[in-house]
Amino acid sequence: MSRIGVVVFPGSNCELDVQWALQSLGAEAELVWHRETDLRGLDGVVLPGGFAHGDYLRTGAIARFSPVMEPIQQMAADGRPVVGICNGFQILCEAHLLPGALIANRDLSFICRFVDLEVVDTDTVLTAATEVGRHIRLPLNSYEGQYTDPSGEARIVVRYQEDVNGSQNGAAAIANAAGNVVGIMPHPERALEEVLGSGDGRVLLEGLIAATERVPA
Amino acid sequence: MKVTVHIERRPEIADPEGSTIARSLADLGYNEVQSVRTGRTLHLDVSGDDEARVRDRVEEMCEKLLANPVIEDFRVEIG
């Protein structure tokens, strides 16, 4: 069974949702404090949503220097899955594990609602179990959710079906070139049950769990 | 030594807060305002009397933490 670490920064607040979601889909998921420097034994990590280090200075700016980020850089370089959700996405950008940056939503509103999305790239650890063109619905819950990438080279994985926050080219999730580092702004871990609005997060997290089971030795 | 750091979004990066302030000023009748860009100013008190070294160190701090070079420019003023 794969073991996935869920990183807890001071101010993270979605770590228990992510842990519960991964466990309910059959993975072993353990919380990892941000001061941890040894991630041996983990097949992948998720950086959950929240307000790491209070979002002071810029979202993710201080979290980027938490001790846990050093072994995470190594995991990313080794090709192991590293996924950031919401605030975790912002941290991965600040850490330069993903290109670009996330700035305040175009209309300066905190967006908290379900959004309709389209998967546009399935060659990543988060989207491998889906197909290109698949429409999914996930909850979005962010203020700094507008993705911008001056290089214009970001690899978009999931797009908003409508322009919800001004994100460049509608980017809701992006990946690195190898496809093992993915940042996504909406929350797949909050969409596991149809009865709660959507079960579309399952296929993403199931893909992630499968990816952690075939990580490089 | 007193050091001031000015941080601004690069001109090609959107500044939703600045745009909103500009619209608000226009609503108040200040139609002469063409645009508003927001930024951040940090005041540092840094020990040491070698101005060049202090500047180098503070610029390094900007590159590393205080600014995000992907979307922001910074300017360091000594004194």
C-alpha cells in the first residue's frame, strides 16, 4: 500500500480532509510536520490548503523555507508525486517547483463555490486516471487564485470552463514538465461524495494514489 | 542603518487591487487618475556601517524572500 505524506504547516487547515480522503480511497496517509527533514518511506506528498505561516508577505513565501521543503524538492527531482492543493499550489510556485505565481482574484472576491472544469492533460500524477476533455466539478475556495505566468509556458492540466478569477488561459491546475509535480486551485479532497455536491475529486485522488504505487525505486 | 525596500508588481502583471482603487477614484470624480499600481514598502533596521555590504545583503534578502522575482521588482534605498 502506498504511503502519502500530508504536510502540515502552521496555518494549514485542510490536512485532515486530505488525509481522510486519501485513507477512504485506500491509501495510507500520514500527517508530516513542516519541520520534518526525513521523508524516506513516503511515496509522495500532498501540500494541503490553508494559510501557511499566516500567508504573511505573500501566500507561500515563508512556507517555502520550511525545513520539509528540502526533502520535497528532492522527491520532486526523483520523480515522485508532489501535489499542492490551493495554498499548497501557491507554496509550490513560490518554491519554483512550478512556474508562475498566484495573485488576488481579478474581482478581489473570495470565491467559495463549485466550479466546472475540464481536464486537458492526463500525463500527470493527478490526472492519469481521467481522460482529456472530461468535465469535472470541484469546490473552489480561494482569494489568491488568479494564476499568472509571465513565461507563458505553463503546462495547463485542468482548465476552468468559464473565467472565474482571471487565471491566465483559464488555468486551474498546472504541472511541471515531468508531470510529477502538480498544483491545483480547487479542492478534489472535498468532492468525494455525490451527496455533498460532487464525487469528481475521487478520480483525481485515485490517480494520485495509483501514481504513488508505481514510483521509481 | 535604516533601509527601505520598495516592492512592486512588474508592469505586465495584473494588479487587481490597484485597478479597483482606480475605479473607486473615478467614481469619486477624480477622472484625471489614469491608473493606480499598489506596492509594499518595508522599513528595515540593519546593523553594520558598510553601506555596500548592507545593500548587497538586503538585495539578497529581496531575491530570496521579500520579493517574488517571478512577478515583482524591488528597489533598495539606504538611509
